[in-house]
Amino acid sequence: MATDRSEAITDRASVARARAWLAAQLNVLGSEEIAIPQVAGRILAAEVRSNLDLPPFDRAAVDGIAVRADETIGASTYNPSVFRWASACADLPVGAAMRISAGEPLPSGADAIVRSEHVGLDERAAGTVTEPVMTGSGAERKGSQSRQDGTLLTAGRRLRPSDIGVLASAGLTSVSVIRKPRVRCLVAEGTIEAGRPLPAGKVYDANQPLLCALSERDGAIVVEQRMIARDRASICQALLVPGGDIILMAGGTGTGANDHAAAALAEAGELVIRGIALRHAETTAVGIAAGVPVLLLPGTPVGCLLAYECLAGPVIRRLGGGDPTFPFPPRRMTAARKFVSELSMTELRPVRCLGEDLVEPIAAVAEAGLKTMSQADGFVLIPEESEGYPQGASVTVYLYDGHERAQS
Amino acid sequence: MATDRSEAITDRASVARARAWLAAQLNVLGSEEIAIPQVAGRILAAEVRSNLDLPPFDRAAVDGIAVRADETIGASTYNPSVFRWASACADLPVGAAMRISAGEPLPSGADAIVRSEHVGLDERAAGTVTEPVMTGSGAERKGSQSRQDGTLLTAGRRLRPSDIGVLASAGLTSVSVIRKPRVRCLVAEGTIEAGRPLPAGKVYDANQPLLCALSERDGAIVVEQRMIARDRASICQALLVPGGDIILMAGGTGTGANDHAAAALAEAGELVIRGIALRHAETTAVGIAAGVPVLLLPGTPVGCLLAYECLAGPVIRRLGGGDPTFPFPPRRMTAARKFVSELSMTELRPVRCLGEDLVEPIAAVAEAGLKTMSQADGFVLIPEESEGYPQGASVTVYLYDGHERAQS
């Protein structure tokens, strides 16, 4: 009879070791050409250069009158500069001003725009200016945003809406961005898919929708989601199907009679790490099959979520050219209660905020289930070398408050 | 001859007044039923109740052995509690322990799970436990996440990946979420669409792609994007086309001979505010046409972006049931240089971060064009009652650093 002791996975790798091994396997994916309006949130694969001077000519940046700045020197309320009106022209006559709208080309000779609301009229309805303007004021110079063939945006940049505007200003219709990681999302059979009747003693599957939502949040495309029979041969066969950049498989990671995911990975490719010192996700395993990284995640939804956030998420974001760090804004807050954590275990402890600055740990995460994670305001990462934090300590909280970083 | 003074819009409404008027026009949109895997980031339209106890039975939360907790009272290294092995059963015999995997139903009688790594074996290979466990430890109780017909998630919640998992656990296949706002995005003719040859004196349009990217960031669907001839009749006709929840129109807002957007809005519906005290976006106008709010935004890309962030974005997020505040995480930082702003003008001043805590304003925004906005690290909002902030002041910076709040 096998001993229970031998059935527990006690020789666990650190989270840092698992992360380092995964990072060493990865290259940022290749690129694809995407039309400008659809590239917001994507990562530029290469520097973008401008085909033209941007703007292509000197133009008015504001609505007002085009003048020669040196003709306003010394202007004051008591001694206004007076301009006669010039009609729309290519060359501004000396002593004249021309009405101009933002975006219109500057007539030659003009080098500043006085905003409409700062223009007065004298008794003959000639334009008056009562403050000197500086050369260039209110004017946007040819090539000031970018010179022809100059850098518009650098490689590796995550494109914001304002970048989309800049790319369009340069007349570009598409750019090269890192392609989205393709995730194969497998779940070991045993749970029931939502929408079907629930037999006694069974539960509905949470892991497949959970892993899909997490992967998509991190900029991936889920190319396959499937339940796999729990036997070793079926899992092995599923791991060897090509078409993904990473495989996530939930369930079958334990040491019970019905747990064959690790053995199947060893058979399909390489089982590099079995057992990770991550609280509530200790049975997580890592390896490689069909040439791509494989993460075997615990079947409990809480463990599956924690292993995703700590190990799979960084891999997916890195593959997609993004930042592997947590996609939540960190904030320094004060521990309202003691955070206790086991030494040599990394813990991602869900927390509740008690106002602007105070935060408390949520206890009994495994026993409380996934809803606790969904009700948390964020989490604190307690590294393996720490036993936690005393009450009153300053802790870094990653907040779920809706500011998740968009990956695409 | 018309005076220049009369051509300037000098009677500007405050940003607060424009926002209040817009907010008063709006109702959160109706709902639509969406399949679970696609609802991440959407806002729940109604409370979701559970059809079943969640979990539906008492189950193991961890891998280990199921025991009666009171049989471990007094257990220690010198006096371990010893259990004989029971095979898989519905009732746990007194004095026995049963191996169990996370997720499996608890046999009746058992009320705690001892984790595998804390289980020892004595010389007869019987199970030993050397520390007392508490009732409920390692076990997830029937109904502890939610009772049948109990609240699973509350209305108005933006759904996170973990919520998707909770909804799936309850066997749900779809939920009712607020539908996405439909934005009609119009641009006054005069610029050239990217991909076409650029005539002398013309520039490419940045506003259409910019407004689309911004609207989609805020959870909207752009149902129409179109260039409109600049004359009053064409704009009026375009404003009256039904099918949107909000109309954004860029360009033609000034007081030049070629600017007819405000007059067209007055003719099509109601021009409520013309001229807003928002720096670089002073010609913005607000009204109603075809029963929906209309925002007329300046044609300069910088002004268009600022007016969007300050006025249109909050409207779109509110329509979609979301939070109207800026979708960027605020951070308190220290002003490395003086921020100067005109009294009675709201200013959204782009900034550059100089390390973790220091921030400096970017000058000459209008003159520097859209690329400056794209290169900024974030912005500081300077309200109209402020003339700015001295060097060393603590300012609230809204950071673009990739933590934009996802709206869908």
C-alpha cells in the first residue's frame, strides 16, 4: 500500500524558479499588419517612421489672426499694435493681419497667431493687439511633430487612442503589431458544462470560462477550449495537438488515483516542474509539449485562478510583447490586520479595502471558494521569504478596481 | 464688416455646467442578454441569483484526508491521533480517515480535511495527525458561496474574470448586461482620409480614428463614421439621422466663414451651450438632436481629444452603466515645476513623469500638436477656479501607464 506521505508533493519549486524557467522558454511572438482603427491596445512590433513632415506645413494651432510677432513688440493697453486687415493670402503684407482658423496654413511672413479673444478693434475697425506675442505662439511649425522619415512611435509601445490619431495624421492605414498569443484551454473531465442538468455529487465547470476570460484580458485569443477525458492517454494526445502558443490545462494535477495530467505531460513532452510553492495552487506543474509551454493548473477554481495570475498571465503577456507584471495598479496601503503566511510559500492573498488607506486580508480562501476572490478588492503578494506583515505595516495592494491594463 | 471681437466666443459655459446638463439628459441604456464567456468587462443590468446552493454539497477544498475534527483534539508530535484507512464511502466510520481530493464530496461524519503534507504514517502504515484541526478546516460547506436563490452578483457590477467563473459555477449560460452605447462619429470635411494622396495645404484626418479609438476604449460601438460636407444643410441633415445613442462631431465649430456646425445643431435640434471654458477646446458645443446628446468637438486633434476626455467620455461611460470618472488610475505626485493655468478656464494639462514621485507640465500643447499628447505620461486636471500649482505642490496625476479601465 502506497503511503500518504509519498503521495503528497513535498519537493516544490519556488514561484521564482518556475517563472524563470518559463521566461527562458519564450520568445515574443511574430508580427501581423493590422488596420489603424483596430490597433488600439496592441503592441507595436517595429518603429513607425513618418512618410511626411508632420504637420506638412506651418499652420495655425488656434483660431485668431496671423501676424508678424516683431510687430507686436512693445504693445500695451496704452499703446496697442494696430494692424490693417489682409484678406486670405499666401504672403502677409508688412503691417497687416489676416484672420485664420486653427489648422489653416500660415501665410508666409506671419510667425504667430493672436487668439481671437485677445484681438481688439480701434475706431476705424482696424485690428489691435495689446500684448506682445512671441514668435511661434499659436502656430504649429512644419515638421515639429515629426520630420519626414523621423520616428513617429517606437517599437514595443502599447498603442493608445492618441497614438492612433498620430498614425492617422501621418496618413498611415496599417501598422505592424505583435500578434496575439493563441491559447489552448483544456479542462480535465469531471465537472459539468453550464446549461446541462447537474447530477448529484457533481459541480459545474468554472475553470474553462475563467481561463478564457483571463487569457482574453491578457490579450490572447483562445483558439481551443475543450474537456479532456482524465486518463493519461487522452491527456497526452490532447497536449500533442498543434496550433497554440501556450497550453493551459486545469484539473488532474493532484496525486489521487484519478490524476494523470503530470504523467501525461511527461509522456507528451517534458515535465520540468511538478509542485510549486504557491499557496492553494501547490499541485501546479510546468513543462513543454508540442514545442510550446504547458501549465497544468489545479482543478479547484481558486487554485486555478491563483496559478493563472501568478504564472500563466505573465507568460501570455510576455508572449504578446507586453509587460509581464500584474495588470493591476499597485497602491501602498496600511495593513488593518496582521497578514500571516507560511514561510517558503508564495501567497497571493485577497484583500478587502476599508477606506482609502486601510486594507485587511481575507481569511480561509480555499474554504471560501471562488466567490471570495470575486468579492475581493485586490490582493497582496506575500513572497516566499516572508511570514507576512504585522498590523500597521505598509503593503503593496494590487487593486481590481476596474483599472486593469487593457492588452488589446 | 463684422468685428473680430464679435467673432470670438467669449461667453463660455463652465465645464461643470456642460457636464451637469449632459448628465441630466441621460439615462443608462437598456440591457441585452449575453453569453457568459463574452461578458467580461460588461456591467450587470440586474442582480444575478443562484439557481442552486453553491457549492451544491459539502466538499473537500484541498487534497488530503477527511477526518472528524474532534478526533484530532490534543494531537501532538508525541501523541499523534491515529486513524485507520476507510475506502471511499458515504459515511466515515468513527476512528477512520478517508483519502479525498479537492472538490470531492465529504463523507458524512467528516467535518475537516487534513492536507496530504500534514499526514504521517505510523509503523503499521495507519494515518497519523500531529496537530489538531478545526471543524471546517479544508472543507467547503454546501451553500457557503451562495444559497439557492441567494444573490450571486449585484446589479451595476463590472464583471471580472473571477465573476465569470462564479456565474459558470452556478450553471448560468448568459446574463443581462447594459448594452453598449452606439456612437455616431462625424467629421466635418476638409481633411484627407489616410491612404489617399495628400494635396498641398491639406492634412490627413486624425479625428475620426481618434474618436473611434476613444469611444471603443470607453465601451461603445461606433455605428457610423463619416465625413460630412461642411455646409449647414449637410450637417443638419447628418445630425438628424437616427440610430445612435450619442453623436460626436469634430470640426466646423469655430467662428470662421467655413464653420457651420453650431448653426446646424441649432437648426436640427437644440444648441444648448456654445463655447466651453476648456483650454484648447473653447469652441466645443453641446446640444441635442434626433433625441440624443450631440457634442460638437474642435477640429484640431488636440482640442478634439481634450473635449472628448473632459465631456464626451463621461457621457459614454455613464450611458453604458459605468463610472463617468476618468478611466485612468489617479496618483498623488509632486510638481517639479510650476503649473500655470488661466483663471476661469479648466485645463487638462499633459505631464511627463520624472521618476516615481515627480511630475512636470508639458508646455505649448496647442503649438506642439497631438504627438505631445501621445508622448505624455498622463495629465493633471486644473479646475477653473485655480490658477495652477506652485513648484513642490502635491497634484493628482491621471496616468496613461497602461492601466486604463477596461469598459468591455
